[in-house]
Amino acid sequence: MNKYNGLSSIHPDAKIGKNAKIGPFVVIEADVEIGDNCSIASGAVIANGTRMGDNCRVFSGAMVGTIPQDLKFANEETYLEVGNNVIIREYCTLNRGTSESGKTVIKDNCLLMAYVHVAHDCVVGKNCILTNNATLGGHVHLGDFVRLGGLSAVHQFVKLGDYAFVAGGVMVRKDVPPYIKVGRASVSYIGINSIGLKRAGFSQEDINHIQDIYRALFVKKGYNTKRALQYIKEYLPETAARKYIVDFVESSERGIVKGIR
């Protein structure tokens, strides 16, 4: 049974799953689909084009599925897809896609803390945490288990690999390969995300292997990226992690973050 507050504006065409809890002064527009067991707190807006999975929580003042902040947007039919078990805290702004990709995607089990902004055509992988005021420009792709510190910002079209960690207050202008952490005012490699990998169940052997790869890529003296990749392919064991890292670096269109100076 759904619990609605009479002070809310819920369009009759909106599709709302079982056991929904909707607080006062909520706006839910017509072209909206919300899964089972979701809660929408007071003052939130769920706009046209939003598709939300089960067990999601939307807190007060969040703006979910609003149109892109893109002057080229011509009111085309696009979507915001939110997975299952996603938490959207106070005053987040999540825009739907443009005609370029058709949708913005936030996958399962993500936590978006207060004032997070996810722009049009972004893809946020599973189990990501975006801390307060983290901002994604348009077309950003985050892998799974990515962590963004508070007040961090990711430039449009940038990609971050799985298990990447971005320190607070950092502007990310280049692609961030998987498994590492980046920080400092001029963002650069500062080591692998060893704590995050341990928590995710990576063995010490796996972590050491990943560290060896990034030592060759970022630390080894006299090696540019091309030469470092040749060394990695020739001398380090062929593993799924090695393949993922090498493929990520070789396919980067914006170039990857800098190594230790």
C-alpha cells in the first residue's frame, strides 16, 4: 500500500510501485516510473523521463530527472535511469540525457550525498559514493566502486576506472585509470587505492601486482606512457587487472593523469 501526502502533486499518469512513501510538497511528473519500496521526502521533484528502480530513497529538495543544462537541448525525449538501492541526499541535481546518448545512468547501490550534481549523459557505475558537492560535467563515465571526495569536480567527457579514488577539492581534467587514488591541486597519481581494494576483497598478491603495474607506468624514471606500456606487456604477468589497466590507458582520449614528479 502506498502512503501519499495530500499536499503533494502527483500526476495520475506516473507509475509508482508498491509500498511507496511520499512526503508533503513532492512533485512527480507524468512520464515517471518509480519501483517498489521507494521513499520520496518533502520538497523533492521527480521530473519527466525518470526511471527509478526499487528500494531507492530521495531526500528533501532533490531535483531528479530535470532537463539538461545544455543550450543545445531541444526538449527531445530523453531519460534518467536510476538503479536499485540508490540513495539521493538533500538538494542533489540529476539531469536527464540529451540526444547524443539519450540518457543519464546511475547504477545500483550508489550513494549521492548532499548537493551532488550529475550532468546530462553521465554514466555512474555500481556501488559508487559521491561525497557532498561532488560535481560531474556532461558525458562523464565512472566505473564501479568509484569514490569522489567532497567538493571534487570531474571535467566533461572524462572517464574514471573501477575502484578509483579522488581526493576532496580536486578538479579532474584527465582520465583516471582503475584502482588508483588521485589528489593535490594539480591532480596526479599518489598511489593505488589499496584500502579500497582490500575492503573490496582483493588479495594482497593482487594489490601488489597492481602496484607493480603503476610503478612502471607512473614512477619508473625515463619512461613515457608508450614505453611504460611496452614494459608492462613484456615483463609483468598477464592478468585481468593488467589487461583492464592497459586497455584503459590505450583507449583514453583525453590522456591520463600525471605520475609522481
